[in-house]
Amino acid sequence: MPKPPLLLDACVTINLVAAGTIEEIARDIGRTFLITAQAAREVGHLRDTADGQVVIVQVDLSCHVRIGAFEIIDMAADEIPLYVELAGLVDDGEASTIAVAIKRGLPIATDDRKARRVCAARGLPEPTGTAALIRRYCEAKVLEQADVARLLSRIRNHASFQPPRNDRDLKWWNDHEQGDFR
């Protein structure tokens, strides 16, 4: 049985790639990850260290697509006018993601505040954020605290991600990242 799709924007994709387990995350939370071609072009780089120096590493999505971690999709002709309209409000990647979500009735994952406001204004269900996806994954895998902390640290260090102050899963994230979970 096919897994229900979840449409990712560029920032969530970067965070999941930084986790180093994007294919496991998709599988273990029971989703098929999709990303629009426009959003995929916005996925840039991660940070790493080499010889004690921070280096920028370009993200290669093709290897993740090959192993089935997610699929890059094109917009349909009837989605383009809405995309153009939304591009005046948010970046191209978020505009394409929201347009596809609206036209195809797909759920969306984004941490972008403007994109989340546009989703609310357009009547889309509240988008899922990175912290919620990672929490679902950790709970599905029943990861030990030390493994959760390492995973959150990877995302913070490689993608420079910290959940926004109003994120429902911020306390969970902070407690688990600091090893203070109960």
C-alpha cells in the first residue's frame, strides 16, 4: 500500500538531509516525501567540519532521490498561475510548494513563518514542521535519549536549525537536545 505523501519545502528538506537519515524518517513515519523542482533548486548546502574548520558542503539531492528518500515533482499547468501569484508573497520554493499543496490537496511541511501564514490565509491545514517530523521519527524508532540528542545536534550543527519560539515541539526538542528529557 502506498504511503501518504507529504510535500516538503527546501528548509525542511535541508534539515532532514542534515539528520542523515531522511530515507529512514520517511519510512518510519509512514510518508512519501515530495518536493517541487523549484524548492529542490533552493536546497543549497550543509555545514561540516574538516581539520577543525567549518566547510560548506553542497547538498546532492539526486542520491536521495535514487534511494527513494523522496521524489522531485514538477508543477502541473493549472498550478502555475497560483504559483506566480504566491511568488509575490514568499520565495519561489515555498510558492511552488503551497500552490501544489492547494491544487492537489496535499499536506505540507515548512518552518517558514511567511509560508505558514500564507497556508493559513489560503485555508490549508497547519503545516508540519521539522521538529514535529523528527519527534514522530524518534518516537516511531523508540530511540534512546543519547541517539535523539545526537540526531538533534546533527540538524542544529549541519543545517543551523533551531525550532521557532512558537513551535509546539520546541520544549520536546530543547529537552531532548540537552539530555534533560523525562
